[in-house]
Amino acid sequence: SYVVCFTQILHIHIHSITYTRTFTMTTASFSRLSASLCLVLALIAQIATGQQQVQSSQPTIDIQGRLENMDKTPFNITTKISLNDHERTAYSRSDGTFVIYNVGPGIHQLDIHSTEYHFAQVKLQILEDSMDAPKCLQYAYPGAMKQAIKYPLVLQPLATYSYFEARKGFSIFVLLKNPMVLMMLFSVGLMVLMPKLMEGLEPEEKARMKAQMEAQKDPTKMFSQMWGDLTGPMEPQQPTKGSAKRVTQK
């Protein structure tokens, strides 16, 4: 019936356009336009009433629940509750209860939007055979393990949101992570331990250590001593045969 009405409307509308193309509004064209508009309005009203009848024929349920704190006291902060990504919304009362009206059968997702507390996500399976006893599954966060809960819903916050990082207090271990502090501690340790190490050395070793310390004051002596330690002591040069003959001739 809808298809026949729609084809008639198109037919009348096309004829009205052909008559009004000359930019002259005759009585016949005006009557045809008004008739087409009336048919369109009647068709829209019929479709709307049909949808209302279909919706009224489906059974519905009012989803009820309660928000409470961890100590079982009512959650008295007004919080927004949404169903199926804000398809239906509701707000909790001062005692923590909430109601979402006229929910049809199917699988629905319930979210609690709080700026201070994190609540679990709930999925409800409502069947036409058991409208008063929907199956409810709770997810601590998307992708977490599911947990069956009872109906009516009783939901508690799982965690609190922290928007600012707490300032760290003073700690001695923070200073130990500084490389400059470690170098200072190492130098102080050497100053304390060196005299004790010198007491157990032999006189020759002590003299050698003092020579090394004096050489450190003069960079040239220090580098020459280091070069001598690497290359070894220099051997005296022996005179060659030619030089020996020149010496004997003199």
C-alpha cells in the first residue's frame, strides 16, 4: 500500500511540475500541488502511527540499580548513567538509585560517567521470555574478565581518578643518584683511606709514592715518568767501529 501511494504522489507531483514550468500558477496546478502535499502528510502520519504500534507491541522493562561506596553507604554524588552509548540516559538520585525507563529486549551496555571514580561497565541481556530477570555481566574495564552480578544492579567504584602527579618528598637516595655527589664521596673515601694504606707499605714503596705525588704537581715530569714506565729504561748507546778508529787516531 505504501508503494502504491508513493507512486501516485510522484505521478501527481510530476504533472504539477510540468504545469508550473511556465511560471504561471493556474487553479488546476495549485489544486494538484495541494493534493500531493496532503498525500505526503498522510503517508508520514501513517508510517509514524505504524512505528508507534510496533513499539507499543514490544515488551519493555525499567532498568533499576543503585550506586554505593565501598563501605556500603549510598553514593550521594549525582552521576550520569548511559545505555548503549547515550541512546538512553539517566541520573542517580541522592540515595544512589537510578532508573532507565522503557528498555526493550536485546543486549545493552550500561556505562557510569563519573569524573572522580571509576565504575565497571555492565552488559545486560534482556530476553522476552524473562524480562524481569535480565542477565548482567560486569567488566572492570574494556577487555577485562567478565563477572556475573545480580539484578537489580548494585555498583561500587573500583578506583579513583588522579589528574595530578603527587610531588615527591626529600630523600637521601635521590642525592646518591647524582654523579657529582658520588665523585665527592669517592674523593673523601680516598683521603680517609690513603694514610692507612701508606702505613702498611715498605719504605721503598713510600718513597716511590711520594715521588709520584711530587711528579703529579709538575705535568711534564708526570708524562715523562709515564712514558718511561711504558717504554722501559733507556739503554746506553755503544760506540760504533768508525767512532772507535777516530778516537784511536787522535
